[in-house]
Amino acid sequence: MISFSPVSEGLEETGEPATRDTMAIQIIRDQAGARVIDGEILLSRVLRRPGPTGTLFDTLAASAACLSDGSPIAVLGFGAGGVVAPLRAMGCDCRITGVDLWADGEVLFRELSGSWSGPVDFSASEACQWLRRRRGRYGLVIEDLSEPHPRLGACKPWASFDELPRLISKKLRPDGAAIFNLLPWPDASWPAILTMVSRPWPEARVIEFEDYENRLLLAANRLETATGLSRKIRSLLKKIGSSLDRRFRVRNLKSI
């Protein structure tokens, strides 16, 4: 767990989250694959074959497919690879590097998805340290980190608001993009959260959901319009038969 001092008005740390080692993770298997759950929180949905998960991971994958140019993708907060099945079903066959401190998630992923997953590497590392060590640049970085919290259930590590946006922006190619899967922060408004995370980039779009409190932030030096992205994301979700194709909206946050 990483904790950083607040640097933006409206965002304050809320105490010490529990570490991954103290999580009561349950792996619930079914015919399609498995759900990785901590309490009432779905951490990952891993499938036995490419296809829709019926969860927010589908929209995350569709956003990534829209922004990817086929170059390697880094996924910070890999979990058990919930984004891989919908991403591969959408025809995105790029190399994926997953980064997570919870190495058991990769074991489950290899068991259920390894035969068809394509090129997927894994590093059992802390996200900030991993990024600092990387010398190459990525076309797309997905930030999907979370931590258990004794009061909130789950929260983002403070690095997701502070250090990681800066690190990610430095590890992207000039035409690269970042996607952040964000959660509310206690006593902070969504505008404050989104402003802080998107600060390194001149353009950003936000995806809001009907039935998830999460918001996806898409950020880059140049992005397609919110209307254009919404149309492409819905088309990809329909292509794989995901039920999320009408359960979100895309809006503009900042433009050049």
C-alpha cells in the first residue's frame, strides 16, 4: 500500500486502508469461469473463453480497444485479468503486461484463460515502482488499482490521484492514452477528483454508469469527441453481446 500527502484542495487522505494481505478474497467458480470477490466488491471476473463479462470490465475493455493502436498495453491492477476476455473478443490482440501485488490472481487467470489469452506478461510489483523502472513507452496504460478499506469497502490508493498520473504521462508515447478506473473519495467532489487525475493531459473524457459508482477517465494529448467515442464503445459492446451497451454515457471533461 502506498499513501501520499494530499496536494489538491478538496482531496484528503482518509486513514490507513487494509493491505491486500488482509483481504478476505473469495474465488467463486461457475461454468463461465470465476468471480473474485472481497465482501460485496467484485475485484475481477475471469472467463474460460473470450467474451463479455457483463460487468464494468466490458466498458473498460471497449475503451481500451478504441484507444489502442495495437502496441503493448500496460494494466496496473491486473487482478485476475478481468479485462482480457472482452478485449480479446473485440479483436484486440496486442501484448498485455499486467502489474499487481496479488500474484494469486495471475495463477487463476493462467488456469482459466491461459490457453487463448494471447501474449500476456505479468509482474508481481507495486505500480509506481514498476513504472519508474520501465524504460520503454506505451501506447496505452490502464490504471485499475484498488485497495480494501475497513470503512469504505474499497478505495483507490492515494497514488492513483497524485503520483501515478504524472508517472503514467511520462511513460506514454506522445500519441498515447491513459484510462483510469476511478472510485469516489470521501468528502471530495467528483470534479476535484477528475481535475486532479487529468491534470497532466490537455484532453479528457469521462464515462459514467447507470449502475456503477465508478467513473472511467480517458486522457491523452488528443482524443476523439465524446460523441464519437460513445458510438465506438457502444458498437464494440454490441459486437460481443455485452449488456452494458446502453448503461453508460460519455461526456467531455476538457479539450484543447
